[in-house]
Amino acid sequence: MNAPTTSTMPSTQLTPEQVCDLPMGDLLAQVDVTLDTTEINEPKFFGYIAIHDSGRATVYLPSQASDLQRDIAARFLITQYLGLPTHLFPDVLQVTVYDRDGEVQA
């Protein structure tokens, strides 16, 4: 599964375990991220994170995803956003990082 992201990341002291274990509301508040939906409901697409000019980030998740899928995808994208190891997530989850011009970053 691929998810586009941008490459700005906040400083944080959270561990991957905390990203996975904190109640979602607490996690979002600590990392200054909001959740929203996207109408992109393609197979193998689980969402994306956008970093706004203000520095705030929004995680966009497919509108037709289950609550469990949305929870896992949001936590995975936040882990990526924070630059933390992703060893607690299935290997099938992958991220593609795009710059502001929509170019894939190496």
C-alpha cells in the first residue's frame, strides 16, 4: 500500500510504541495533526498526510475505510511523519514521499 506524504516533520519525543498506544485524540493533540477524509478509495491506498504552510499537518484517510483501517493508517502515517521506526506495522504498508511540486523524493 502506498501513501503520499510531504517531507516536513515536527520535533517530538514520542516513541513508536506511544504512537501506537496513545488514545487517538491524545496522539493528535501531541503531534498537532488533524484527521480528515478523502474520496480516494482505491485498492492498496490507505491515505496521505499533508503539511500545510502553517506547519500543521492533516492526515487524509479513505472515506470507505473501516474504523480499524483508519486507525492503523493514521498511526502509521503519523509514525512516518515523525521520522520514527515503523517496525510495529505490517511490512505491506509503504509510503511514497512527494515534494511541494508533486515530484517523488528519492
